[in-house]
Amino acid sequence: MKFEVWAPLTGPKGRVALRLDGATYEMTRDPERAGWWVAEAPAADGSRYGFLLDGDQGGGQDGDQGSDQGGTPGPVRPDPRGRRLPDGPDGLSAVVDFGALTPAPPAAAPRTPLQDAVLYELHIGTFTPEGTFDAAAGRLSHLTALGVTHVELMPVCSFPGRHGWGYDGVAPWAVHEPYGGPAGLARFVEAAHAAGLGVVLDVVHNHLGPSGNHLPAFGPYFTDTHHTPWGAAVNLDAPGSDEVRAYFLGSALAWLRDYRIDGLRLDAVHALADGRALTFLEELAAAVDELAAETGRPLFLIAESDQCDPRTTTPRAAGGTGLHAQWNDDFHHALHCAVTGESQAYYADFAEAPLGALAKTMTRAFFHDGTWSSFRGRHHGRPLDRGRTPAHRFLGYTQTHDQIGNRALGDRLSASLSPGLLACAAALALTGPFVPMLFMGEEWGAGTPWQYFTDHPDPELAEAVRAGRRREFAQHGWKPEEIPDPQDPATRDRSRLDWAEPGREPHARLLDWYRTLIALRRTHPDLRDPDLAALRTAHDEERRWLTFRRGDIRVVVNLAGEPTTVALGRNGVRVLAAWIPVEHPDADGRVHVPAESVVILGP
């Protein structure tokens, strides 16, 4: 078997060795690729291996230190491109036979285009009590009954400890072993495809976690040319960056190719420090499009970006980055302010006239399209050309892992809103113009929070994270003892879904409402119309109602605590669905909507 590694930072003796199943094999320089080392050695699925680097003095732990053939002693480090880390990021890598992971022939991947999708974001570690891929696969029937089309997995790359959100991953090619490792992920994707569900994976290219990161020992994976909230930036444009870009691009394609995942969600692309004329994101988008054409599968990339820049999803031929869609936080923020009345932090920009802000985002995607942002203290964003940008370039949602978990207590909307307001929020997202995305448990108004939790083995890092979170919220009036301890196992336990809830009220009724809304979206093409310019809205800030029209479909949302009457301007429509039963519009086209309720009408 051929082993290879990019290690240009070897010491003066210029030596790299492969440590495989207890034996050491000298590696030779690849004459055609600068900085690359290769070796041939007998290996099989599960064989443990790592690399010894000349001059490497520390940073790893394996118990199998140094070389038995001379050279400078140092740790045996895992393969940067290793696909499995059975003992975690500081242990040896293990060979993975991908031919044995997926049955032949595998289940056909679903071909639902993004325009018709409904996504469901979930965290493997808290979606079920067991916190594994196999346990999550056992709940897929719930998602098919709900009507979603794609499961969006939060990051599953290897990270130190057992429990965490996954955004401190340190091995972008490996699967977190406590979830089930590569075999578990392959089984999950196979089960999802067999159930007719696509799979989207959240990947992080803008930083790696602070503990268990061995990449700096191998090469210039990071650079001081740029600085980020996490320290030195991933090296996308400094010397040595060609191989670093290839490393992350190859990792992304490996998820799509080797596990047959259908799309990637790219974390915080605005934090990618990249000054090249041809950006990493453009390269990645082109490579994914090429793989989609090669495999005949509709692969896609979804960005998280706070830039409010339409170029993120503008096709490359038209001068954009060419990503296929992006999360729309402006829509979320406007909706959140409308239903909660909150105005702290970044919500301040949307809180003055939340229904107006919501109407703007529904028709123009971005609230900040060159407007003043009080939160940022500057103007922000760029206008969207609605004639060139279809609505399915954006995802719309009422809740996400960020918008819940980054709150002090990790409280969901269901912790403070009535079932009626939850129903209104759901209708705005699921009948609105954008590709809808749910966060796990939202569909039944889960009573469990989703809090920030970690499991850092390094006690100093654990204390720094704990103190930092308490310090952050102390600025907003929270007492330290009120903030859940991220390292306390109880914080993670509280965040697990309670699967007894969907079978009892008031959760069951809300779940049925979500199923109704998703079915309406599937059966009424007007609710999937990508033309933002065709959507019409009207609203009354004081009376707290908003109505919008999508083709022949009318949606009337009353957020007020008392009933209201809204004139639709036409008759001949009937009630298709309502949170609280209502009469069809009267002869003058007026509909009477109960307090904190929503009505959907059509021909």
C-alpha cells in the first residue's frame, strides 16, 4: 500500500519515516512534488500508522515515540489526511477500506434539487440519547413523515474529547470516532438515501480547534499574514498555500465522493482570509460542479456568510463565487424580532420596525443592502439583483444551532413563545420564498434547550472556555453562576432531544402543523416559485399583522394578542390551512384571523 504525506518542514537531516503497526519504514522524497514523501508498506483495513518527522520535538502523544532507526526523537503524529482516528486526534491514524463501507449496489441518492428542498439541521451527539450515527439513522422515519428532503449534519470531523458541537475539529479528513467513525457515517448516509433523504454535511475551513492540531508540525498550514478570532489564519494565500488549499479542497471532495454526501454547508466563509484573485471558494465551487457532472449527482454548496453580498451565490461566469446557496441570517433576525420583541445585540438593527424588516428580507433577501448597521457602526451589505438571483439561493429558518446555542441559556423559541406564535414563525419560514431549514426538535416545539457544551481533555483549555463564556455574558448582565458550564456533562445531557415529547400535547399539534406546511409547499408550486420580484407583501406594524402573496397563495399572519381582520383585495379564495380554524373570506375578500394565528389561502 502506498503512503504519502506533505511535510516540507522537516529538519536539516531531511528525514520522514512511516510508523505502521509497530514497524518503521523510511520514506523517500517524491521527485515530482516538492515537500511530499512516499513509502510502500503492507497494510490492511484498520492498520495503525503515523509519521515521524526529522527535528520534531513535541506536540503529540502516542506512547510510541521516536524512531528505531536513528534520527531525532519525536512523536508519531497522525496522518493529516488520515480517514480514521480510533483513539482521537492525538492517537495514530487507521487505514480505511472504503470499498467495504458501502454495499454494492448502494441505495440510489435522491435527486431533489435545492429549489424543492426542505432541510433539517441536526447534531449527531444530541439528536438521540445514544449520540451515534446508528441511533440517528433509527429516527429517519420521523424525518420522512415530517416531509423534509435533506438532513444537514453539524460537523462530524474528529475533535478532542467525546462531546462537543464539532466546530473545534482538528482533522478535516477524519470522522469523530464516538459517533461511529467512518463506518458509522457510511451506514447513516446509506440509510438516509434508502429512505429518500439527501445528506448535507457542515464543514469548517476557516479555523481548526485549539487542541489536538498536528498540522503545524508538517507544513505551513497557518499564516501570521492574517489574524482571525481563532488566532493565525488558515494559509490560503501566503507561501505554501497551494498545498494547503489542495488539502482542504481534497477534504471537501472526499466527503462528497467517498461517503456519497449530497452537499456541504461551509462554515463562516466570511472568515476565510484569502487575498488571491482566484479565491479558494471559487476553486471549491468549480471542483464540486465538476464532480457533480462526473457522477451525475446534483451536488451543492451552502455558505454561511454575514457579508450580505450577492456575489457569494452569483455564478462564476457572471463574476461571482459560484456557491449554490447561503444561509440568510437577515431573514432570521427580522423574524426573530417580530415574534419575540427582542432588540439586544445585532437584533437592534431589525427591532425598530420588525415587520417592515421582515417584508424587506422576504422580497430582497438582505435587510442590509448598503444600509446603516448600528450593531456594526457602519454601512453594510450590497443590493441584490432580484432579476438575476432566484430565491433558492437562500435558506430561511426560524432557528439554527447558532441562534439557539449562542444564547446564554441555549433557550429555544418554544421556551418563551406561545404555540400560536411558534405556528406563525413556522408558516413564515415554510411558505416563504427561501429554501426552508429546521433545527432538530423545532417541529414539535422541543422543551429541551440546546446549550453550548464541550469536553476538552486539557484542563487549562477547559477553564479558559468556561471563564470566557461567563465573561462574555457578564457584559449583558448575567451572573457567572447562571451560565451553564460547557464542561459539565449535564449541559450536554440537557441538550438532548426528548423523544417522548412529540407524542403528547402541545407538541403533537405543532408537529402536525409542520407536516401540513411542508405538504403544502410540496403540492403547491407557487410556494416554490424562485422569483423574489413576484412576491407581494403588506403589513401593519401597530396591529402586528403581515400578509404576503405567492402566485395564487395568500398567507396572513397575525402576531397580535387580539383578533384582526385583513382585506385581501379579492375574493374567490378559500382556506387551505389555519392554525386556528377560521371561516373562508367574506364576499369582500376579508379574512378574520384569531390572535397569534396564521391562515393560508388559495384557489
